[in-house]
Amino acid sequence: MVDIGNTDIDALPVAEVEEADLYHAKSWITKYVFSQDAKVIAIQYSGTAIAIGLVGLVLSWMMRIQLGFPEVFSFISPEAYYQFITMHGMIMVIYLLTALFLGGFGNYLIPLMVGARDMVFPYINMLSYWIYLLAVLILVSTFFIPGGPTGAGWTLYPPQAILEGTPGSDLGIILMLVSLALFIVGFTMGGLNYVVTVLQGRTRGMTMMRLPLTIWGIFTATVLALFAFPALFVGAIMMLLDQVLGTSFFMPAIVSFGEHLEYGGGSPILFQHLFWFFGHPEVYIVALPAFGIVSDLISAHSRRNIFGYRMMVWAIVAIGAISFVVWAHHMYVSGMHPAFGFFFATTTLIIAIPTALKVYNWVLTIWRGNIHFTIPMLFSLGFIVTFLNGGITGLFLGNVVVDVPLSDTMFVVAHFHMVMGVAPLMVVFGAIYHWFPLMSGRMLHVGLGKVHFWITFLGAYSIFLPLHYIGLLGVPRRYFELNVGGTPADFIPASVGQLNAFVTVITLLVGVAQIIFFINLFWSLRYGKKSEKNPWNATSLEWQTPDMPPGHGNWGPELPPVYRWAYAYSVPGFATDFIPQNVAPSTMPGLENIEDG
Amino acid sequence: MIITLIFMLAVMITIGRWLYLNDLTTKSWAVEGIENMPRAEIKLPKSKLGLFVFITVITGLFSLLISAYYMRMGFGDWAALPDPPILWLNTAIIILSSAAFQWAQISARQLNMRRARIGLSLAGLFAVLFLAGQLLAWRQMTELGYFAASNPANAFFYLITALHGLHLIGGLFAWARTGGKLLRGNDTSKIRASLDMCTVYWHFLLLVWVALFSLLLAT
């Protein structure tokens, strides 16, 4: 659609610049700090994302402590509570999950899986990380400024986000918006890389339909992000102007503390539209890479080709497209026209179809497979179950009549934590256990991994299943305190308090148990069992590099040619139960017997 | 959001068509080998494809802004701005800037580097003049009492012009780099590639400006 510039005036063909030689770092600083190697950038992205994610985890403890044991810890004031909520949500959704899946896994896996030496624009890729880091640092700095971080809720709805009375309505919200804008600028730089590398960086024989689903997921999610984040950017800039210059994009006429403010005529709903035009695709920006990765993990660890590869690809693309027309299902209670509600409820139910198709295909991939209960497989199975659970409550909430009474209750909290918190984290852990040998050359400890999985999986259910229940009872979300003068409010059964205390204890335990994972990570880095090459007997290209861990430039003198798709597992008539993508049919006996399907 | 949705539809149709025309229907499990594979080719240098993706993203950004503009207009307190005459002059200047780039690009293709240098210098000069003109327009508006905070129409005027200006300033960095290559007398193919990219970007920003200016005139 953008055809400008391709004029026909030239006698000479379009100047094609030869591919620049791979950038070679000249010093320690350019090799490990200001690195242009996608693998190093990936680790920088992941490290930063996980570090800020741990801050988000601690914030969730603070909230849970307040909910489980109100009036016990005096340092959690109502203001602080709202700040914890806001920062927890923002950190987890954007600064952890988006950055980890796209910046972390995207950077590491795209060049390796498509058979490229690096991203196509390494310099911009480096800038992307450093701008992301700056955004994170600005975000963290709001904890230390007068007034503290914003407490407007992660959706940052105006007018309250910038009105006196909301914590951090001054510098807190300003820095939050600046940080978001920077994040988006940084992401766009990375996103250009991911998209163009997938389109143009593929090695010989690697057609789009031979790409592993991981790449399809990351690629589609990146395209979504490139078009969804500008909505947040526009919203953030406009709110920034409302706050700093006193414009009234989103601000209606308001009397605050008895004083008539200068604002007037603006619409908070306008912000909601912009926010959710970003916000809903954002769910899939996190989910699609998870879908893709989990498809590859399930296939490799049950030694079976992915069921319905073409449909899996189509489903990813369809989900991506439909995700742009479901946003107002977050706004059923905003007073919008019922006809819109009908439209968005319909699209929301439609998007469940390709999503359900994916779930069926995962299950059918495992069906009669040679299942290896490795740690990545455990986490993948955990993901399928959790995603299904979270998805089903999504069908509830997608319907206007069910959503209206459940809106702003703990049920919603439970729903989106299942579908967007626990499920993607299962994939993150699974992916780390799966690709850690590739990154480090050593295996993670299996026993510790199993303990980590079971505590996390069962713990997550102990936390979020009760929240569904108390949500159905009508316990509202975002409330600092459910008690009125020491006793629970009328509409809340007394047992809710006990359940809340239980959930809080589990939350603390599960959170602390993540130490097992970090101990495993750091211990294995030095003392873990040395990994053989391609320890999972996987077919995809990233395991076929000449060195493991892959060196700078990934491949030897020649890029690997690709002869088949990434799911040639348990092919009949062949000695081993997998055939790597880059093995030529002529060099391996028995390969000519491969039958269709 | 209609404008944004129309834009998104166009993007999706483009992507969908590309996927369909290439190999989205291949039974990849049944096809082995490396010869005659339908590798979906985009006959563009990587950097140019990157630029087109970037341009599409910015188009999305501005379409969102225009959507917000129309939505905010509907809330009753909108008082349209007078259209400052200097904007016509600025429009002429940015057209000249784009034309100068085109000329530089053509000259470079004919390997006339002296003319390419003149064209590039003129393009940069006109771009800076345009930015100065926009600042002047801002000053005229504030002198007439049209402050950002006093009406959403004013606020949008400043926001739109500022965002467009920022993109042009970003373009000037690329302009400077291209200029550097020209002065150092780098490899002509590199210079031509840089000029190609800048020209495309400049034409794009001209189009965006024409769209935004029409929006201001029409409302």
C-alpha cells in the first residue's frame, strides 16, 4: 500500500547495496555492553525484563499482604496500595512480558531459527535495547520521587490519573507516560528488525511455511505491536499535554476539592478507546509468541509433528487480525451504545474459534505421541490447561450480560491472571528450560526443575481459583479494604477474609519458591551437566549451529540450507526419530521413503 | 476510530494478499528439497523494506491521531481555528524540499554528484525553512491568543504540527548522514541507496503534511 518512491524514471536499476559485512566487535565494551549481536541483546533484554519483573512480583506480595491481613502492616497506606497495583500491572504486562517475549526470545531465536547471521539492522537493534533500559530506569525512578509513582491503575484512566487526590498525579504520571513513550520508540526499532529479518533474512529453502511456529508467533505479535503501540503512544502524549499544558483532550469539566478546574469538554472515553485499541492486541502480543513457542516445545518433547501446521499458521494470522476489532469488550460498563456491545461481544466470541483450534491441535499433537515428561514438556502441559481455564472465563466475560455484573470484581482479576499471567509465564519457564542448553552449553538441573514446576503450577491454581470464587461472590477488585469499621461489608461473607489470607500465604510461598529457579539458573551456568549438541533431538535450525552455544555470526562459512519443515519427528522408515531441517535428503539413507502427510 | 480501522484493513489486506500469493497454502510436510521452493520474495533491499514498514507504522500513528481528532470534535466545545496563511507558504516550502530531494536522487542516478550535492543541500535548506515556518505559525497563533489549553482545536493543531515536525527532524539526521557520504565521496551505490531512502521518506512526510493541512483546512 505504500508505493511512493518507486518511480520509473531511472535508467539504472534500483541501487542494491551489498549486504554489509557482519559487524565485528572490537573491544569488550562493544562485545558485551554496547553489543550489536542479537544474542547478547537478547540476554540483556531478558535480564532487564526479569529484574523488573521481580520488582513486580514483590509489589504483588504487598497487595496480597494488605488483602489477606488488612490493618496488620501500617506501611501499606491506601495511596501505597494503589501505587503497588498500578506499577505491578504496568511492569508485568509491558516491561516484563512484552519485552521478554519479543526483545528476549525474539532476538535470540529469530536469526537462529530462520538461518541468518544476525538481525538485519544490528545497530538499531542495539539502540532498541538501550532505549528500553532507559524506559525501565525512568519507571523505577518514580519510586524515589516526591509523591511516588502513579496510582491510577495500570489503565491510567483519566481524569483521575492526573487529578489531585490520586497518588503520583504530578511527577509520577508524567514520568510514567514518558517511560511508556520511550518504551514504544525502543520497541518500534526492535520490531522493524524482527519483521524485516523474518521477511528478508531467511536462508535458502526456508519458506514462510517452513518456519517454526515460534517464529510465526513472534512475527505476528511484532506486527500487532507495531500497529497497536502507536495508539498507546498517541494516548500517552495527549494525556501528557493534558497534565502539563492543561489541554482538555480527555478532561471533562471538573470540580476538584471545591475548586472549578480549568479543564472542560474532553472525554475520558476517548482515552479508553485509544488505550484498549492498544490494550487488547497487547494480550495477543504476549499470547502469540507463547502459542508459537509452546507448539514447538510440545512437538519436540512428544516426538511428533505438530498437528495441523497450516491451520496453526492461519490461526495465528487470524487471531492477529481479529484482535484489532475486539477492544471495546473492555468498555462494556463505560456507557457505550448497546449496539457496539453486541458487535464487540460477537467479535470476541469469533476470536475464540481460532484460539480453540490451536488448543485442539496441541492436544492432538500429544495424542499418541512419544511423550517425554521433561521440564519444558511439564510447563507446556501446564500452559495448555491454564490457558484453557483462562480462556473459558474469557468467554463468560466477553458476553455483555455476564460481564456487566462481573466487571470490576475479583473474577476479572482471576481471569486475566490465568490467561495473561500464569499461562505465558508457564511458556517463559518452559522456553528457558528448553533453550538454556543452547545459550549456556549446560543443562538445568532436572530435580530442581520439577520442584519448581509443581510448586509454581499448583501454587498458581491455589491463588487464582479462589479468586474466581470470591469474584463471583461480588468482591470488588482495586479495593484497599473490604472492612467497614473492622467488620466486613454487608455484601461480603466473612469467609472471604479467610480465603484471602490463604491466597496471600500461597502467593508469598510461590513467590519465594522462584528462588529455586534462580538457584538452578546460576548453579547450572557453572556446574550444570554439560549439554551434548542438540540435547532434545530437535529439528529446528537453532540446534544445528556448528558451535554450541552458537558463536558470533551463528553459522560457519555457509548459511545452512533448509530442505524440509521444522516438524520432521518420528518419520517412518528412518533410523532416528527426528530429521533436522538442514539435512539433505541425499545424504541420509531412508529419507527417500518419507511419505506425504 | 473508523479512519484507523480503514487503515488497519488496508494493512491486513496487503499482508494477507502477500501471504496468499506466496506460499500460505503449501503442504510443507509433503514437500522436500530446496530447488524451486516458493521463497516469498520481496524485491526490495532490506533497508528499503525496513523503511516501508516504518512508514506504515507512522501512517498508523497519524491515522490514530486523525481518528482522535474527529472523535474529540464531536464533543461540542470545538472552536475551529483560523487557518494561518503562513501554512500555505510552508506547504510550498516542503514541496520544494521534496522536489529538491527528487532532483538530487535523479542526479545521483545519472552519476552527476555535483548536482546531487546541490539538490541535497537545497532539500535540507527547505526542510529547515519549513520547520522555522511552522514555529512562526505557532508564534502567530499564540499572539492571536490561540493557546493550546484554551480549545481542543488549538491543542490538536500544536500536537499535529509538533509530531510531524519531530518526524522531519528525525529525517534531518538521515539527511546529514547522506550528506556526509556525499562529501566524503563514498561508493556511489551507497550514496544512491541513502538518497533513495531519504527521498521516499521526504515524499512520505510531504504526503502526511498535505493530509494534516487538509484536515486543518476542512475543519
